[in-house]
Amino acid sequence: MKLQRTTNTNEDFRALVVLLDAHLAVTDEDEHDFYHQYNGLEDIKHVVVLYDEDQPLACGAFKAYADGVVEIKRMFTVEAARGQGLAVRVLDALEAWAAEEGYAKALLETGKRQPYAVRLYEKQGYTTIPNYGQYAGMENSVCMEKELR
């Protein structure tokens, strides 16, 4: 398996995001339109795609949020490859890249209806924080942060 650093124009990343959005349309229920408006790809310049040979299995991205802070976005693993630690590898690669770029902190938003995601981030050292920005007041949102190496 290999990790590839790329951008929001990567076709494999875009294909994985289509699968992610279909999954979130189910789990976010009637709040999907609200969340979806904040998941555009235009501001995302840093993307990691994990491949098994030529097959894209997982992805994630980050974008600048504030001075010294990135926001982790678009984390996804195809269903057939879940439970193999692929998301951890993608997240580690994103954090390392962000640190190389001079960022000191990563934050993210996930949902209470994605308990597997909450557990992943907790295991990777993220702690829950008050909901930030557009997620303030959203009962389903879980916002988290982590100091980068």
C-alpha cells in the first residue's frame, strides 16, 4: 500500500468523495444539506489518497483554518477496507504534512451519528472542544482538536 500526496483535482480523491457524500447523506439524515454546504473541495489544496496497488481505498485532506491551524476534511475509507487501520495511516500522513507546512494544531468536525469516526480521532489523540464556527449550536456535531508534533 502507498500513500500519495496530491490535490483536490485528483480523480481518485474526487471518486472517493462521491462515496463519502453518499454515506453522509444517510447518516446525517435531515441535516445533510447543512453539512454538505461546508464540504466543498475548492479550498482544499492538501489531499492524501491511500492506494492498494492502483486501487484507491482511503482519503483525507486538510485546509488552512486559522493562523497555525488546519482543519481535517473529507476523511473516508471504502467499506470493504474498513477496520484495517487505513484511516489512521491517512490521518498520520495529513498531520505530518500539516506540521511540515508549519501548522501547530489540527481541528475537525465529525458527527455523533458517526461514532466510529469519533473513536478513531480519540484514539489518535484528538480531544473534544466546543463546536466552532458554523458548527456552533449543531447538536449532531462533535468538534475536536490536536496539537501537532
